[in-house]
Amino acid sequence: MTIKILVTDPIHEDGIMALKGSGFEVRKEPNLTPEQLIKVIPEFDALIVRGRTKVTGAIISAGSKLRAVARSGVGLDNIDLEAARKKSIQIISTPAAPTTSVAELTVGLILAVLRKISFADRAMKEGRWAKSELMGEELKDKTVGVVGAAGRIGLEVARICLQGFEAKVIGYDVLDLTEKARSLGFRAVGEVGDLLSESNIVTIHVPYLPTTHHLINAKTITNMRNGAVVINPSRGDIIDGQALLQALKSGKLGGAGLDVFHMEPPKDAWEKELVALPNVVCTSHIGAQTVECQRLESTMVAEELIKALKK
């Protein structure tokens, strides 16, 4: 009997072709509502999603043939992992794929904030020559604190800042990163508070979990250096956005670079105000939005699904 795979979010065609080449039947349905997905999922052996599709317990329960759920990307917060575990459904993701794309965006956000690039571009497009308002700062010799420095992306950000810009880097992680830090040449600290108090720039590279919810909050912000910059390309609710807004408005923090938000797209008044601040550079969750990353995610998820479904 032919193995059937449902793809409910767009992925690169190379992955689709790899699955078809292995004899699987692949159906692409990128616009399914949750109600429609519940109705069709009983037909399929595997489901491939990105960030849009929420794989709820109800969907998993309805998947009577479901053997695997694959996330073309990193985060698994859109999948009910406990429901999948109870049904012995294999969960697949591609954590290595976006390493370069997210790390490069992170450094781009740092530079955009330090050099006020977005502000300058907007002024030029408005016909204003705002040079007198655009005194910036260099990344060289700044202390960059990488929260989640043991992971692939955090480690790559540390490498780029160290080797490419001669910045000073300190790292924190719940995992032991002593050897990685020694090998790359940065300093590991045992408490996130130590990192926050020492860093000119704090960049976040941890998964969203109950333990990381509002990891950066009003209390921890008070321990940060005056004028520090916060960069978040991970998940919006790792930072208490309202506390961040107040810290930016008061001048406690000097700027922020945000690729992720509490709501995507932002809907609450406070978050719209945050996005509109002149010292905040925002992108619309584009960390993995490169041709190279999309192709790699797609082919990697296909490779892992082929292994899982041909057992």
C-alpha cells in the first residue's frame, strides 16, 4: 500500500521530489483550516508542516494512520508533543538547517540597530538628509552576550562576532558549554544575570519553553547595562514585550532588533507601539527565509521522513 504524506505549509520543491522519488504519494494543501485538516488527516501516514499549521491534540487524535509529524524548521511549539508521544508518533525537525540564515540575520539586526540603518533608510525615502541624527556605534570591542550559546545558532553568532568583528563574547546556556567556549575563544558564565550585567548587546537563541517564558523581564532588565541592545530572533514570548517597551521608552535600553513577536503579526496596541519605536528594528519572522535554508530544511525533512517511514 502506498504511503501518503500531507504537506500543509509550503516547503521547497527539492524535498517534495525526494519524497516522490522514494515512492511516496505527496499531497500539497497549503491553505487547509484546522477543521479541514481534521477531516482529511485520517488518510495520511505522515504530515509535514512549518510554522503556520498548528498540530493540535485533536488533529493528532484524528490521524488514525499517522506515523510521523515533520516540522520543516526548528521550533516544535506548534505541535502537541505529548499527544504525539502517547500515540507513538515520531516527531521530526531540522534544527541544523537554519543555523547560517538565523545567525546572519542576528548579526544584521545588531548592525542595523547600532548604525541606525533602518532609520536612515526611512529618512532618505522621505526626502530627509538626517545625517546629524545618525551617530552610531561599532560592533568591534563591544561585549556580545549570547543566551543559548551551546546551540548551533548561538555558537555561530558567537563565532561571527568574534572572528568577523573582533567583538568580545560571553555565553550562557543551561547546557555545559565550557569546551565550546574554550575552543572558540569566548567566556562562559554560569548565570544569565552575569551575562546581562556585562553585555552591551544581548542576543537570544533558546527554545520557547515554560522555563524560558519571559526570561528577559522587568526585573532582569534592571540588571542590564544602561543603553544595552537586545536582539531576539528566537520566540517572541521569551522576552516580556511590555517590559521591553517601557525600558526602551525610558532610555534604560538603547535599542532592539526583533524578528519574533508575542502575536504574529502584532495586534496588541503595546506591541504595535514597540514596533514603531525609532530605535527598534523589526523583521517579520524571516530568520529562515533564505533560498538556501528553505532548500536545506526541505531536503533534510525529506531524508528523515524516508528513513522513518521505510522502517
